[in-house]
Amino acid sequence: MSSKNSNKLNIPEARAAMDKFKMEAANEVGVNLKEGYNGDLTSREAGSVGGQMVKKMIESYENSMK
């Protein structure tokens, strides 16, 4: 069984911006995220970072519609 990463960005140049965004979201929810491997995070911590990212994206979209 091969492992296949499906987390590909449509624009590869956006990787740095997405990494920065992820670090900012982690700081906001109090998760100690580090560069590289973060396999020691709990599911709750990882979910809170992803949830914060989605929340900020929705807020940004709503503000752009005003």
C-alpha cells in the first residue's frame, strides 16, 4: 500500500503563504506548531488549527462581500 499525499496546492508558489497562515492560526488558538513534522499534535490540536484557518477564510470572504 503506497501513501499518497493529496494536499496539493493549485498554485505551488502559495506554499509559503499557506505555511505562514497555518502558523498564525496555530498561535491564535495556542497550539505549539513547529516547522516541519508535527506528528506529535493531538487530533484536537490539529483540528483546532484547521478550524481556525477555515473561520478566518470565511471571515475574509464575508468582509470582501461588503
